[in-house]
Amino acid sequence: MYTLVDQPPRFRITEKNSRPADSPAQARVNDTVPADRRVYFCSFVMMDRTRKTASPADRVRVDLERGHAEGIAQSFSSNLFDTSRIITVRALDRFGYSGARLYLCLLGEASIPFVVKIDEAARIKREFRATRSVQTHFTDIDAYAPVFNGGLGSLLYKHKGGATEGQIVRSAELQKLVFGERRPRNGAAVQFLVSSKEIRKIFSRLYGSTLENPRSASHPQKFAIREEYQSELRLQYAHPVAESLLGNHSDKVRLKYLNTNILNPRRYIEVAINRTIEGAVGPVHGDLHASNVIIDADGDVHLIDFAKASTEGHVLKDYTLMECSLRFMLFPHHVNLEEQESVDRELLDEDGATRLRSHTGGMMTAHYRRLGESLDVIRHFARRAMGNRKFDEYLLSLYVILYGNLGFPAYNRHVALRALGLIAERLA
């Protein structure tokens, strides 16, 4: 069989005394592993579809949850990959509520990188349909046919960070670069992992090149906000957070929050989502935050996770969700509230990001300027997508998505709620 070499958080499968499997799927539990990190072993015979015969390819699949090991193995074997050599499996941390699990899988001695996504079967089916629907518009889609085992589904993707393990080590998610800092020495000024100039180039490539093809297929159309933003609202999570933060003032129309007079975001969301507007509609990624953008070893920009992609979505989603993630999730949370209010008020104006590039203030000046560089590019290309329509269309999209994201613990919820109140004042 095979032995497991534990390299937390990585698990490598190596061959030892290999023998053919007794059955196509034979599982046993390694009871020596603690219950919270239990690993399930499976062995199987991979079928050669062209000859209709079984070739002995006794493999072990490693996972922390029952059923996932089978899904990883079937994702490769059903797509005719040779799984007779070493496979390395490592769990990947992701951001969201779906409960899906992602695994980095390095196939063979060449360590060819793939990603396997495992989720409820119905969700995997929806994601595969979504990826297929927009594959002519987004060049980054490399999804193989899904496989299903009981109530679980597995979807295999090529890793967008590179073709080898060495290349993906040198790749990075955008969220790690935007405000990522080097460890300061002897009280030196903050040093970012990449320069603000390079961050601006990355966003320019993302919105100017990667999204150029889908944006060219957009067209103006009327739509209802509630229907179009149904999956982004997450009101069952957002409402309790907003009501808790507002406390006894949650029923008021206007109130003072963080020493700022605002329109009640909890009340205004009902107004916002009942609107019908005309906006740019076309192919959208649908979940374009900084964790779904990969910068490969050559500096090229790639998109991942098309689970919410659509051929007919409000295109501003791909801009406003990114702005939300930059301002309220990735931006350091230890902000001066007065300075932050000034920034949030400035960003109510379409050219506020341009002014933010030369921000002067306290300890976070470099971060605010860096934020300004990023948002300036995002809003520049959003304006091209909007045509001659008012900036209120952008603010409305920003408001609805930000309110829905109040439920995420990673967001700076106090700052986000106040910003929502300021946006509501502008839109009312």
C-alpha cells in the first residue's frame, strides 16, 4: 500500500509495497490520526476507457473528511489522468459561506498543479453550468467534467498560478499583495511587498485586458435590484449584524453612529433593493474580490472561481465587489475613525479615488494612497462600462453588495456600517 508523510498543512502520498486494489473503491480509516485531523485512505483500480480494461493503479487518497478523498481521486481518473504516481494534496483556505473545500493537488513526479473543489452535488452542478455558460468570454476557465459521489460533487481545475510547483510557489493571490507588508526593521517606514506602481499595473491588466472581452458583450437593460442581487444580499446574515451594531437606534430613520450623522442603513436597504434601474448587463465573473485573482510568476493576471458567473449580470458587480473587499476587508482595521470618515466621504464622489492618491494624514497615509491607486483604476474602467449614466448606479451597486457583506466576520463592520449610512445619504 502507501504511507502518508505528514508535512502540515500538506500531505504527501508515497508508494510502499504497492499491490493492486481488491475493489474499485476500498476505504479504511487510519485510527492513529487524531479525530480532528483524521485521514481517510482509499485505493482503487483506474479503468482505461479506450481498452475497457482495468490497469493496476493502486492509489491512496488523503483527506481530512470522509468522501473528499474519493472525490479527489475520481476527479483525476474520470478525466483520464494517470494517477499511478505520487500525488500531493494540500487543503487551501478560502473566503466565504458556501462550505466548499479546495485542495491543491500536485500530480506525478513533475508536480503538475491542479485544484479540486468539493461541495454539495447541486452546487457543483451549478458551478459547472456557470463556467460553461461564460467560457467564450473568459479565457481563464479550465474546468474538467465534474464527478459525483453520493451527495458530494468534485470539480477539477488547472491551477492558474503556473504549470509547475515551482511556478505556483512564486504566484500569489491579489489579496496578499494589495496591502501586504514586509516586516519593518528598527522603526523603518512601512514597506509593501510590491510597489504602488505595480499594484496599479495589476489592476490595469485585470480591468483593461482580462475583463476586456466580457465587457465588450455588455448592453444597457432595465432590471430589478432585488432579483439581480439576490445572491449578494445575504440578508439572513447581514440584518442581524446591522441590528446588533445599531442597537436601540435600529428603527430610526437617521441617527448618529461613530459620532457621524447617517441615514439608517438597515432601513435604507429596503428602499435600495426595491428599485428598478437601467444599467450595463453582460457576462460577469460575479464574485470578483481580491482572493479570486491570481498573479502568476510572470506577472500575468488570472481569474479563478466562476461559481457565480453569468452571461446576463449587472457588470458593475465586478467592480464594486472588488472595491468593497479592498476598503473594508483587506485594508488594515486599526484606522483612525475621523480620518476614515474623511476618506469615506471623499469616495462618495466619482473622482474621490483620484484625490485619495495624494492623501495626507496620519500613520495610514501610505495605505490610503495605495488604496487610492487601486480604486482609481477600478472606477476608471467602471465608468467605461457605465457609459454616460450617473455615478449613482455605481454607488447603488456598492451599497447593496457592502450591506450583504456585513455578515462576513473578516469585514471591518463598524466602519462598513458607517460608510453605508453615508452612501445612503447620498443616494436618498
